Amino acid sequence: MILRLPAIGSGFGPRAQSASGSRGLWQLKAATARRFGLVVSRRRDDRLEPDLATRAAARYLAVLHAHYDDWPLAIAAYNAGEGRVDRARRRNPGASFWQLTDDRRLPRASLDYVARFLALVRVVDGATDC
């Protein structure tokens, strides 16, 4: 399921770059890439190496899922940042992704990102749970 995520962020482009500075297949920011063992420097950017970036993204997503125990929240945090999701949950620590979006505590872009991902998974994989 999670291996479909690059379709939403980078269109599976290993050299994709966003306006916010995220790069590669998994659209990792430099700080996040470094946090999960990738080298990001002027001479080398492991975010552009699909095998290395995939391993780092998988570790990051595992950490997010362990923290939130919920895939939509983990994917929203992957998109918007853990801090953004944690701040959104301060008033209601047990809130689901859907509650946070209904209350407009998460950015519209995160709602769109998660919704597009879940739709893709359902179409491609026939998934019914998330």
C-alpha cells in the first residue's frame, strides 16, 4: 500500500523537486532525509537515489505509523510534518485524521494528499481499509 505514495508526491519521478525543497521519488526534505540516514550535501544528495530514499522513507513512515497508530494521520504527517499534526491534535489528542480535517485543524493540502492517496490505493489495490 505505502509503496504507492510516490505516485501522489513525485509521480514516481526520482529527480522530482518541489517548491518547498523536497526532492526525489519520496519528496523528502533535507532535514528528514538526514534524520533517516541519507546524505544531503552540495556534492551528494541521496534523496535522488531511489533505493536509498525508499529505505529512508519506509523507516520514516514506520516511525509515523508507530507514533499515530493510524495510516491517514501518518500520511498527513509525512505530507505536512509531524509538528503540524501534533499541534492539530493538542486540543483532542485522540482525534482521527478525519476529525482534524472536519475541524479544519490540518491544511487543505494534507486532506487532498491523503484523500488522493487513499483513492489511488482503492483503485489500484482494491483496498477497503485505512
